[in-house]
Amino acid sequence: SSTAATYHSMGNVLHNQGKYEDAMQQYQHALEIKLKTLGPEHSSTAKTYHSIEKTYHSIGNALQDQGKYGKAMQQYRKALEVQLKALGPEHSS
């Protein structure tokens, strides 16, 4: 839907500005809409999962740069959970 695409685009802008928590909210809105309207297997839904994973990873990087290693690991684990959910444990990437 165009609403989901708009939420996703807003998330991209916020992510690029380093506003990761705000970006995550927009991606979550997009994901909810896409799951309801397109289903979990649609390529557009997969793109939103990827953006969520990327944002968790960016938050982890920022925390690691600040020396907050425990919190960084929590974010990397969240990124991994999203990857596994979206792609499955046998995927090569």
C-alpha cells in the first residue's frame, strides 16, 4: 500500500539522519500494514524486515562506538532475530 511505502520512506530518512528509534517506529508501522495486506512472503515485506534489521545494526554500531558493548550486543541480537525470522536459519547471508 502507498501508506506503508510512505512509512518506510520516512523511516529511511530518519535512519539516514541517525534517528534510529524514530526510524524503527516508522518501519514497524510499515511492517504491520504490509503483513496485513501483502503477507509475510511478499518482497515488499522482506524489504521492511531488512530495514528493521539494518536499523538495529546501526544502533548497535553507535553503542559500540560509545563503548557500550553490552547494549550493542543486545541490538545485534535483535538484528539477528529479525534476519532469522525473515530469512530462516539456513539462509546464506
